[in-house]
Amino acid sequence: MVFPIQYIKISPIATFGTNFNYSIWYVEIKGIIEENLMVRVFNGYTKYRELETIKLCLKHFRQKNMMDIYYALKNKTNVEFEHPLVSRLHRELVVEAKFDEAEHIIRDADTSGIFQPYVQAAKYSPEWQRIYALNDDGDIPCARGGHQMCIDVESERIYLFGGWDGKKDLSDFWSYNIKKQRWHLLSADTCADGGPSARSCHQICFDPARKSIFVLGRYIEPTANATIADLTGNTYGSDFYQYFIEQDQWVKISENTQVDGGPPLLFDLQMCVDSIGRTLYVSGGRIAVPGSIAHAYGGLYAYDMDASVWKIIRYDIHTQGTHSPPTPPDTHIATSTPSHRSSNWTSDNRSPIPAQTIKGRAGHSMVIDNLKRGLYIFAGQREKGQLSDLCYYSINEDKINDVAQNFFRNYGSDIGYTQRAVLDEERKELCVFTGYVCNKPTNVVKNLIWIYSIDKNHWEKVYENEDHDLNYWEHLKDTEPLPRFAHHFVYNPKTRTYFVFGGNPGDPVNDRRRLDDFWELKLKK
């Protein structure tokens, strides 16, 4: 609505002090004084005032139950001062007192999506519930941190492998049946069953097409006496495994992926499966460099799951600098494929676009958007600094876009390490669970959950708790989880439920303490 203006009055409403300065103001007004145009604007403004006056009268007459005057004015002016659905609801609920019919109207309105704008704008409310589940022997996975979980959405099963119990790395392998709320020990020692050795800070992910799980990376203490043989052998070799669920069988894909043209030995890396493109993506992670205090990081890699060929999509920024790890022989020679397989990936197309890359990092998050065909890479740690960027890699276009350079500054969030992120493709929302928050001068452990709306490009903090009082948590041990980091976090889109297991509570008294509690989280509006 355009409002015609003839006069403007400017008057100070506060002096903000005893000595008020009566300054001279210069005000310039720009507008249109053409008579024909102003007549139309003024007439439109007059009709607008009349319409609003009639609506207010109709509202007043109905509130006072002066229905004869209400209908007379309504029929005479043909003015609808509210949505017909609201008028119908008022008649059935207020006038006729037909409550069942009023409920049907509300249900029909909900079905038509009339409440969706309000629901989308509403704030999330977290609902925690602790899961007390056992296996057939009455056992559960022991307390640990640095473990990894993945989920088979179709069968609604969660898989858990490895971790650190505060004293040693673990090699046990578990599955959790969500429907039956039951744990099952698949293997007490995967190494004895032909699978990976005990490890932590590795990564696993689920391939829904072949019902299998990939395992890559592990943490290893660097030693100054390592040799090239250690780099290409078992000590610093990046072994690569695949577990076939239906056959209950482990397959060792590679003794050292770096020799096969893939990543070197990494820890705190990220990995996800593109089931449509039959590709496994690996991002970042810290490279286990023996005898070096420098920080070296992995880039962005792709693994053709059908042809068993690695491809380097992007190197880390400092690949050719002093931060580069030692390169064993035949590092970039792609694995020769069997004759019955074909692949477009060769050693010739391994070179990335040098002008467009992603900073290598560890303790970050990466999720895949199968509908949009892209990867979201979020935050992490690089050397002693904390990254706070959100990048998007388009698989089809092979391009990287910066969604946010420093969203912590823009949204007032805390910089966290070992974030856990999952993507709700239907809602187009990224959920980030941060535990270890880096603040100066001290670092703190607290539970912090953020939701990022991809469509709205907006962050919302939905949960925060940093209380470490023992009496407080003894009272709320079944209400919400203790603050932690190095935990793991998966999402079941069927029921829109998040699952959290274990982690490191950052106990200042007992630094070996780990957690074994299991939680489900639902975010409701």
C-alpha cells in the first residue's frame, strides 16, 4: 500500500543530557507531485481505510453476538475479513458447539499443509531418552571413545566398531536392532576373524547397495625410528576393509591404500558412500607421519567401489610444502583392475583443480546429499587453529562452494572439535552435535546441538548443556546425557530419531574414564 504524504513533522523525543544541542537540520524530501498519479494513490488509500474499518466493524459485531448487523453489513459490502476456513471453524465451534466437526476442520487444515509455515518457523525442542538394551548374554558394548557407528536404514540396524577404552584400542564389532532394542555381538575380535585390527579414530560407513561396511584409517603413535618399509608395510600402512553383512565375512581390499593411489594412513578422517554413483568419498584426517611434529592432512579422495580404483579429487593446500608426508614408491599408480571390470578412472585423471581446493582438516564432519548430489564439509581442526567454514562440493560439477566462511562469528556459536553431523534430506537440514568446545583461555566439554537449514541458510541452536556437577548428573542420569566428546552420532530418517553412544566426558580427575551409555534423541516442534 502506498501512503500519500503532504506534511512531515520532526520533533526530538529525548534530550539525552542537560545541555541539549538545538542543531539545524536540513531535510530534503523526494517524491512525486503529479496530480493524476496522486489522485489514484489517494483514492486507493481511502478505499484501504474503508476496507479496514468495515473489517473492524464486522469483528466487533460478531464478538458482541450482534449477528443480524454482522450479516447485513457482510452481505451489503461483500467483505471477507478472514479466511473462509476460520469462519467455518468459528461457526462450528462457537455458534453450533459441534466439537467433533471442529476437530475435523483442524485435521483437514493440517492435511492441506496450512500449518507448515508456522511449523517451519517454530523452534525445535529436544527430547532425550536413555536406552537400556542388552544382548542375549546380558552384555553391552563397553565404555569407549573414538569409536565409529553407521546405520542400515532399511533394516534399522546400527553397527559399532572399535574405539579406545582409556587404556587400549578395541576390536569388537556390534550391531543394534532398533525395532527389538537388542544388542548383538558380531565379533569379539575382528582381527581374529580376518577383519581389521583394534583401532580408534578410524571411520566406517555403510553401503546400502551391497549391504556392506567399509573400514578405513586408525590412530597410531608416531615414532622417530620409522623407515620406508614401515610406511609401505603394516606399521604405517593404510589398510582398507569391507564387511559383507549377509555373508558375515570380512574382505581386505588393500594392505596400503596410499600405494594403490589413495590416501595415506589417516585418523580423525571422514568418509561417506554415494550409493547412486557407486563411489566412496574420503575427506581430510590427520596423516600419521613418523618422527615429525608437523601437521599433515589428507585431501579429498574418491574410491570407485565397483572398479576398485582410487582418485584424488583435491589435494590439501600444503601438499607440495613442508607439511607433505614422505611419499613411498609408486604412490600415485592406480591399482590395475581385473579384465572383467571397466573404469573411466585412470592415473591420468587423478590431478585435481589446483585453484579450487579445501583446507585439510581433522575432527570435522562430512555428509552426502544424495538428492542434490553433493558433499557438505564442516569445520574441524587444522594445526592449532579451529576452522569454522562450511563447504559444499558438487559431485556432478566437480566444484567447491563456500557456504559460510566463519559462521561462528555470524551466528554466535562455539567452535567445537570432533563434531558429529547427519543430514535429513527430506527436511534439508544438517544436525551438528559438538562436544569438545575450544574456548580461550580454557577448553570445555559440553553438549551442543545446532540445526542448519540448507534452504534458509540459517543456524539454530536447539540444545546446550555444560554442567559438570556430579550431584546434578546423578539426578538427571536418565533424563539427558552427560557432556562428552569423541562419541558417535547416527540418524534414522524413518523415525527421525538420533542415536548417541559413548564418548569421553573429559573427566579432570580420571582422564581414562569413558562412557557406555546409549541415548536416542528426537527434535520436535
